[in-house]
Amino acid sequence: MMICCLQPVLLLVVQLLLSCCISAAPSSQNNFFYNQFLSANGNKEIYFSGVKLHVDSAQSSVFAVRGGNATLPCRFWYEPELSSPREAMVRWSRLSAAGGHETDVLVATGSQSQSYGVYRGRVELRQDFQGDAALVISELQLNDIARYRCEVVDGLEDKSTRVNLELQGVVFPFQHPHGRYQLSFLGAQQACEEQDSMLATFTQLFQSWKEGLNWCNAGWLADGTVQYPITRPRVPCGGHGLPPGVRTYGRRHQDFHHYDVFCFSSSLRGKVFYLQPSHKMNLTEAQEACQGDGAQIAKVGQLYAAWKFAGLDRCDAGWLADGSVRYPITRPRRNCGPAEPGVRSFGFPPPQHKHGVYCYKLGDE
Ligand SMILES: *[C@@H]1O[C@H](CO)[C@@H](O)[C@H](O)[C@H]1NC(C)=O
Ligand SMILES: *[C@@H]1O[C@H](CO)[C@@H](O)[C@H](O)[C@H]1NC(C)=O
């Protein structure tokens, strides 16, 4: 008597445990979708006797441009091959820079799919062939840069692969108007965002170092470390004894420690141009002059992007949105700064000083 009643109770406990954990794993807005999938597939559950699910990606990194589309490859297949196709669940998620934390991008089964958060309406599964689970993201933004996970779930089988999304871009060092080493980690993040850019990742800084970025001030990176790229060792930057490389101070305290920052900006849809009416302007007049032209005073990230991707070359110093004065040179020449191409800076002159201005206008004329 006792024994026969125990079993249903145990079963109930197991069911409760299962339902609690399944609905707790994804964020709450997905509960409906997951449960629906699990119950729908429950009926036609097959027990894979030696059938293995495989998932992989043809590329571990995908490069794209801001405003464009990217396809993150992912495909799955069974071994041995199945005679009839099965409906697996595909879940794309985004991994945080620090690792661990995951946010849902898209969850799909068969022809049904749902996208989440900032990806809503911008993502879809490609599904060009059986087992194609590639993710297409459109209208790419700077903060789409991340590591993504493609997970395929079929019955008890659950396999995944990872793909990095990178945007073509340019890394630039940035300093607070009050001078060197003024930015906390949060301040650094905000400073980049205000200049149409984001905190650079180590991969981006490393790439820039390979392309010749040589900078002696240490700056925050997206992972909370502080580093600086040296291509030509010299005395004030660690001395001649150290080889060239990206040098790191390691992870620093995000509030107590202050540094400069490395920001990352990507190609632009609009246009940056130099404006100088009949006379030179102080900072307020410069901002107004751009507005009078249907534009905005250019942000530092926009000037760098125009220099790098549109070949902007102008030997005239102009105001920018952060209150600095700079000019972009792609064809180095006499009286236009050093022998290498670059964006030259005059720092932050007093706002009543008179210069031209760089403006930014959306649109392509
Ligand atoms: C991006 O994809 C959408 C459809 O998803 C398409 O309409 C658009 O033309 C594509 N844009 C580019 C730049 O390829
Ligand atoms: C710029 O000049 C205008 C006068 O043309 C003046 O009103 C304004 O205060 C000046 N701004 C700065 C930052 O010097």
C-alpha cells in the first residue's frame, strides 16, 4: 500500500522540479515559447539510439560594416543521417564581454521564430538548406559587436557553436578635455559613446597596433583592462629594453583608477566636411555654423571614420564636438604634421579661440 502510493508522488516532484528549472533558465519573456516547444516536441520524442546531433560554424569570425547586414553561419546535422527531417529548436544568444552572462537574440522552431530586445525585427534565420541555422542581422550597429552562440536542441541532444561578429572600424585614443588620466571606466564608456564610438576591445586595439598605432598613454578597454600599444619603444614609454607590443596594466579598479580610453568607431553613412565661412569661429559659433548648414559639429569618432574609410584629407584645423581641434591627413605632406597618415590634434584650446570646424551630415550628397 505504502509503496504503490509513493511512486506518483515522486513523479510529481520530478515534474515540478523540471517545470521550475525549464522556465527559470531563459528570461521570463521566453517561457511561453520554450514550454510550447517542449510540449509540442514531447509527443513525437524519439530516443536517439546512437544518433548524434552535430552543430558547427563555417567561420569563427565574421566581419561586416556598420549599417549593413551580417550572416553568422551555423548548421546542424545528424549522424547517422535521419530518413525524415526533424524540427529542432535553434537559439541564438549573445555572450557578454566578461563571459558568463547570455542574452537571447532569437529562438526558432520550424517556421516560427521570435527575436528579442534590440534585435527585435532585425534578425532572422537564413534557412537556405536543411540544417541551415545561420543568423542574418541587418542594420548593424556598433554595439552588435559581440560573441554569439548558436545552440540547437533536439530532444535530449543539445549542441552549440560560437561566432564572433566584428565590424570594420578604427581605434582612436581619447582624453578628457581636462587632460591626461581623468576617466573612470564608466566615464570612459560614456566618453566613447558621446563621440559616436564605443570602448575598443583588446582584439580591435591589437589589430590597430599591427597597423601601426603607437600611443604612450594607457587607456581603458571594454574588458576593464588598461593597455597601450607601442610599435616604436622609447624612453618615456617603458624604455628601449621592452619589445614592441600592446602593454597591459591589467584589470584596474573601475571607479578609483583613472586613465585615458581607446574608442572604436566604424564606417559612417553620412559625411564629414570642413566648413570655414568668411572668418574663423570660436566653439559656439562653430556649432552654429554647422547647424546653419543643416549639419552638426562632427564627433571625434566621425572624424576618424571619415579619415579611415572616406579618405578625408584636409590640412586645416577645425573644432569638434568634444571641444578639441583636429585635422585629418591621409596623404602626409610638408606643414601638415608627421610623415605618417593620421588625425592630428591640437588638444583642447580655450573655446574663444578661432578656427574652422568639421561638420557631420547624414545622407550622402
Ligand atoms: C540587408 O538585408 C535586408 C533583408 O534582410 C535587405 O532588404 C537589405 O537590402 C540588405 N542590406 C544590405 C546593405 O545588404
Ligand atoms: C563666441 O563669440 C560670440 C560672439 O560672436 C559670443 O557671444 C560667444 O560668447 C563666444 N563664445 C565663446 C565660447 O567664446
